[in-house]
Amino acid sequence: MKASYAVQCCDIGKKYRIESKEFWALRKININIEEGERVGIIGRNGAGKSTLLKILSRLVYPTEGRAEITGRVASLLEVGTGFNMELTGRDNIHLNASIHGMEGDEIRSIFQQVVDFSGVGEFIDTPVKHYSSGMYMRLAFAVSAHLDPDILIMDEVLAVGDLSFQKKCLSRVEGLANSGRTIIFVSHSMGDIARFCERVIWIDKGRIKFDGDSLEAISKYEEEVNPKQSVMTNDSIRKGTGNARIVKVHHYGPLASQPEAMRTGESCEIELDYIVYADYERVFDVFACIIFTNDVGKRVFAVPSEVLPVDLTRIGKSGTLTCRIGRLPLVPGSYALTISLLINNQLVDKLEMVSSIKVLDGDFYGTGKLPLKSMGDICVDFDWKVETKLTPVKNELKQGYVDKEDGVGM
Amino acid sequence: MTEKRSKTKQTIVIEPRKSIKLLDVKEYIKYRSMLKRMVRREIKTKFDDMKLNVLWNLVRPLSVTAVFSIFKHASGATTGESAPYPIFIYSGLIIWYYFTDATQESASSLRKDAGMIKKVYFPRLIIPAVPVISNLILLGIAFVPLLIMMMAYGVKISWTVLLLPLVIAQCGALSLGVGVLFASISLRNRDFEQLLSLMLYIGLFVSCVYFSPNLFQGPMALLIKLNPMAATLQSFRACLGSTETFPLLWWLYAVLVSASSILIGLVAFNSIEKELADRL
């Protein structure tokens, strides 16, 4: 066994017995994780992700197999474990850190950092029952973030607090990752997984289904969880005359190696394979349109061919219509496509919400700062500038401006 | 943060639980600050919930003492002890209440802190050990009226008072053993929680809280003496000078029972530990 492995699992299995019925929650799990690796674990609910995490966190014993973990583990299956409402922030920091195995001196040495990071400031000696839920979560995460582990096991704990705190949390975890800590991260958010992890282990029905490059894993996983309805067999949900039909929808991202990975700010192509059934004497105009709908059913934008000076009339009997988007403005998430095709001003085929596309994080602005979903559905090109006036600003305008700090919500 | 990284990294082995490993002492030493903090949490929350908790804690033994003292005075009943009855009954009550509170809280502690047990690894026995330690504070507070009464009655203290910490430690050990045992078996079957509270309720009457074992002769006296808590109570009183001699052999029997109770508790806990997080 090589010494540089942080985690080695050898044939780990876990059997549960529910009302005299036995089943294996995990079986034959073999994973070697090197020091400093960032590994994401994905899978459907009940696939065994949590069981694996619990075994690695030493909360449950495996039924078979053996694992070795080298280094100090901080397992964040929840933040603020053991927090007590009656105790002050100070006492809770000590209590929570000690539950995670820190000793008195170590806790004292991180104490101030935790307080600063959480931003609870003067309220550190107030019982946490008086805290707002945001403050409470910030304090709880702050302790977790300063446990100083060699191996950090996280179960979707990043989604705490307000936006600015979330960003702080993410950058803290990124900082830990960059300083050589091993990170094992379970999440249902493919965006977070893609951002953090270079390697992804996909667990399905208690076994490892895929272990490798994260983008490849995510696209395979996405494909299975949201199977692309490329071929439309059910004609009842179609509209239009049926003189022509779209039979297949493909979409491609910019990389040939990962054709399914579409990213914000990068190019993509959507191909529509069609067959024309009617015998047109003359095709004088053809329009195609794709509408992008987000996961709450709101239309985000459309790409109608009729606004462009393109001529699609030479369609023949079958072929492919291709729409190319230069810089995909969609923020990361899933989107459904509604596709319509008009020939000679007649709707021949319309497919509502047929194909789901997954957009991953991308560097739209080229600044290394990723767009956030909470800022809206699309990114646009923009610029900011400032012009200084030479005449002084009137006094009343100055007074009207109040410096608004983040309230503590007591 | 980076300079601390030079520490040699420990390797943890995760394996199916097969062999019996009663107590990983090193692990408990490593987590001693958790024990300290948990005890602090218990004490703080006990006193923060009710501002008058200190007084309420005293009201219970004091009122029982008053009622029984009046009964005894009015009925002229004998207790079999020469010591002043209020001191006899109060000293018995406070150590008995310590035992029952510690045992009961210890037995229900795993369920109470299930949230922690399911989310973070730590040596599990810290949880049932906490009430045994935190309740010592209440026992300490209950000593104040006892000392006042002892001064009022002019009770003389002999060298046996030095044995007091040992007797209290033995009592704590017994409550830890019984607590861990019931915490473990009640995870499989909750009926044992009821059984424990019944046992502790009956125990109040058979453990020489209200009377002295000297009242009984023959087989009944032997039966009374089989109860280790009766030994603890009589030893506790002897340390405080309210009974004549320290019952050394009887107390050593109680020590033996306490030690075995811890061993039995550990074995029971061992059999449940591998499925602990699944059962809670």
C-alpha cells in the first residue's frame, strides 16, 4: 500500500437488515484517494452515498472489507453538531470543536479566526437562541471551516447562509483544497461538483458505476438521470401538421472530448434531424425556432431563425438543421427545449419541452469569476465605467447616502 | 495553520466490528476536552433553564426530610440509628438522588444526543459518562444544608471523612455501569427504560434511605445487605459521622458490584455499538 493515499477502501460492503430482509447498501467498494485529491461522490437518493460517507466518518461499521484513512478527518455531515441554544457563541465554538476531536489548546488557537470568519462579533457572549438563523449558521459553519483537517468529508453543507456568506464558505473550502487537503464531497448539485472536484465517483445501487474525470462522470450521470428524449415516438404530444418531423435532437458543447458538457459563455450547437414526409412542390420558406425554458418552466430566451437573414428552404427529404450559439448566456442549471419547425408558413412540427440540456459552470466574463444562479437566468455582455464630475456634489445628496451594513438581525 | 501540518499523520483503520474491544483508553484521553465541554454544557443548561434550579434541587430532599422527621417525631418510630434523624435521612436522600439522577440521565443519554451520535464520530461512552459527572455539582450544592444541620446538631467528624470521595466515586461508578447497561439494552427494547425507573423507584424504599439496616435480623438483614446502594448509603453516612463505624467489608462488596456493573455495561455497550448509529 502506498503511503501517499489518504483514503483506501478495499472491498467495503455494508449490509442492512430491515424486518428480517437483508440488503446490501454497499458492495465491493474499492477506492483509493490520493492526498490532496478532490473527489465528488454522486448518485441517486438511496444509492449508498450516505452509507459510504458514514463508514468513512466512522459512524457505522462496514459489514465487510477494510478501509484505511491517513490523517485527521473532519466529517461535516451537518454543521453545528451539538450546538446548544442556551449556550453562548463562545461556549458553542468550544463545544463543537471539541466534539470534532480538537483539544483545548488547538481550539484556543483558532478561536479568534472562527469569530472573525463568522462575523458574530460582539454577540459572541450571547446565547445562540437570540441569534438570527443566518448568524447561527454562519457561526456553525465557521467552526467547521476551521477544524484544520487533512481530509474533509462534506455532505452538501455548502448551502448555508446568505449569498455573500456562501461565497465565503466556498472560497474557504477552495482554500483548504488548494493547500493540499483531501476533499470528499457529496452533492446533488452538479455545478458544485464540477467546480470543486477533479474526480467523481458515481455510486449506483451500492456499487461504483463510474470513477474518473468529473466532467465525464457528470455528463454520463446526467444522461442517465434525465435521459434525452432524442427520438420522439409518441406523436400525441406533438403539434403541427406532421408534414415533416424532427426525429432527433443532439446538442454539443465546445469540446470534442466531452460533447455533452455545455458551459456558460462557451459555444454550443444544437442539431435537429428531420424527415420531410409531404411532397412539397415548392418550399418557399422554412423557419425553425428553439425556446429555452428553465427548471421552473419560465421561458428564458429563444433562437428563432426568422429574425436572421438565413435561407433554410433547401431542406430536401431529410437532413439536419443546426443552430449554433456563440456564447451561451445561460447560468448553470437544466433547461428544457421547445422546438418548432414551420414550412411554407405552416407549423409542421412542434415539440414542447423535449430535450433537457445541462449547462455547467463557465467563465462567461473571462475574469475567472463565475456567474451565480441567484443573479438570474442569463448573463449579458456589459461594461461599467465611472466619470468624475469636476463640480463638487451638493451637500444634501451626500447626506442622503447611508452606509448600510449587513444587519445582525437580533 | 500550515506549520502544524508537520505532525505525523495517524492512520485509522475501518473494519467490521468483530472482536470485543471494551475500552480504547487512548481515544478517550484524546477526547477529554469534549468530556469537559459536554459536562459544562450539562451544568450550564441545567442552571440556565430555571433560575431557581439550585433551590429546587434542595427543596426535594429538604421537604422529604421535613415530612419524615415529623412522622417519626409524631409516631415515635425507631430507625435503628443513634444519629439525629434529619441528618440521617437527608444524607441518605442526597446521595440516593445523585445515584438515580445520574443513572437515569445516563441511561437516556444516547437517545437524547442521538443527533450528535449520528453525525460525528467521537468515543461514544463520553455521552453516558457526562451525567455521572455533571450531577456531582448538584450533590455538592446539596451538601450545604447538610453541613449546616451537622453543625446545628453538633455531629463530630472523624478521619473516615477522608473516605467520602471514594464512596462518591463508587456511587458514580455504579450509576455509570447501570446507566450504560440500560442505555445499551433499551436501544433494542424500550421496555427496559420503564424497568429502570421502576427499579429506581423501589430502590428508594429498600436502600435504607428512610431506615437503618440495623432494624432487621437474620435472612432479611442479609437480603437488605445484598443491595449495593444500601452499602453506599451507610458508608456515605459513616464518612459524615452520622453512623458509628464505617462498614468497610460491606462497602468493598459495593465496590465489587460497581466494578462488575461497569464491566457488564461495557459488554452490553459493545454488543450495541456496531449498530448504534443505525438504531438511533
